[in-house]
Amino acid sequence: MSDRPVFVIGCPRSGTTMLQLMLHSHPRIAVAPETRFLVPAYYKRRVFGDMRLADRRRSLAEWISTDRSTKFRELGIDRQEFVRQAAEGPGSLGSVIGTAFKMYAERFGKARWGDKRPSYVKQVDLLTRLFPDAQFVHLIRDGRDCVASLKEMPWYTLDSFHAASTWAEAIDAGRRLSKTMPEDSYYELRYEDLTDDTETELKKLCHFLEEDYDPAMVSPREAASVAVPLHKVWHSNTHSEVTRSRVGSWAKRLDDWEISLTEQMLAERLESHGYELSGAPKAAREHVIAFQKTMQRRKAARKRKGMRDRLNRLREPSPVAALLTKGQQTLAGFPQQRATSADLPQRVM
């Protein structure tokens, strides 16, 4: 049975929370609510020092579990027990981070953990450094619906040019991943297909994850009360049955100029994923220029960040890759031990 971590990725507002709940409804997989410590911990790795030292692991675990920015409390696990297990666990950065998610899965008596954060679609390289055996599930939705939904979010403060750029970047990242990652590590599915024939799509997804399909995954609303914090009112739809009511709603939610812009600038990407264009008029020149400038600025910012990280990799104080799963240990050259019943997680009542 697999114990590989699972990451749900995609453009924001593409249905990743719905997919998170479907996976969380599986009897062997627990996908945690969104936290904010994984990526920051990676970029702070030089600050916390050599993770082969127990006191350094303890220091990182204490930051993860006490800093208000990390949202550790969303996991619902005991802080002191996490610090203890992290300090006593394997000596690597990924092992400390993975321990938090592993404990979350154990809270539900499950063998595998997952994490969901749409922006991870552009950080897969980082995630595979931490969890080299991870599997990635990329949920793709019509870019026009994503732009329309992003505009309505209380936390989204950027304009439509940035929203369209965000979707384009997710699609471009997916293309690169599909060409470079092993077939058993990267999987794509469309939101429209998932909501149209949920059972069939979930069966195919379970095959990719090397898991048996479970009918509970089709109706994940019960998991919403656990895996979606109540303060995230923009995810209120996840507390009801799976629906197609929002598919294609962009036609009523976008302004005419936004439809023209998205269809002109995202046309090839949309059509390559099976989304038909409406034949909207050509976008205004000033809108095209504004979109292109936005894409260029965002690309330059990513390039600068990538260069900084490559430099930091030359001065890493300790191993990065987690050593918690069979696959992680095999990749690190550890001899494999036969599992016993004592190794299986016990459900907490």
C-alpha cells in the first residue's frame, strides 16, 4: 500500500478545495486544511540550521507550531507532541515538516497525508526537494471561470490582468511538469469532467494514486466541516453536493472587455484543454499591452526568486529531503524493513 504524499495543485478558484475534500473522504488519505509553514520553512532553512541536530529540529518545530502566520492550529494536532516527534525524528528539513502532516493523517487513522494549495503548481520543484516521492494532482478549470471567480474573492486585491496571468502561469507550469515528471508522479484532470462524471474521474484518479476507489469520495460535504475552516466563507459551496452550476458562468460574470481579453490572450491554452471560444470581438490594444506587461513583470519576479533560491542551495546547512515514507527512505539509500501491524496508524476516537 502506498504512503506517498499527495499535493493538490492548480490555479486559485479552480475547484482544488472540492478535490481536497474528495480525497480527504478516502479511508486512507487525509488532506489537511491550507497552512502556511511549508514554503516559508523551506526558504528559512538556512536560518534554522542543520536539521541533523535535534535542537535545530526542535527550534523549527516550535516556530511551525507557535508562529501565528503558519496556521498550524488548523491541523488540530497537539503542539507539544509535534515538537517532540519532530525533535526525535529523522534529521532533515522535509522530515520535520512532514511530521506535522503525518500526525494530521494519524488523527483520522489514515496512512497517507496530502496538502492543498493552488500556488504549489509553480513550486513543484521545491516540493519534490522536500518530498521526492510525492504525487501531484493538477486540477484544471476554464480560465474564464477562474478569472471571474478570482474577481469576486474578498482576499483577491489584484486586477483582471493578474487573474488571467495567474491562470496562464498555472497552465504553462502544468505543461512543463507533464513533460518532465514521471507518469506516476503527475496527473491532470479537468474541473468540468470531475463535476460531470464524478465517479468515473475519481476512479481514474485513485488508479493513479494506487488506491482503491471509495464511494464516499463522490459526496465529500461531510469532510468540509473538518478540512475547511468555517471562516473561509468563499468555500461555502463545499458544504453541499457536487454541482455543475458554476460551469461556464463566466459569460454572465465577466465584463465584455474581459471576455475579449481572456479569449484573445489565452486562446491557445483554452483550446488545448478543450474549452471552446465564444467568438468575442478582438481585445482593445491597451488591454493587450497591459496584460503583456503584467505577464512580463510576474515572469521577472519569478526569475529573481529562482536565482536567489539557487544561490541558497549552494549554502544549505543540512539534508532537505524527508525520510518518513518507504519511497523517501529508498531514494536516500536506506534498507527497507517489513511493516508490522504496530506500524499502522490507529484511529483516534
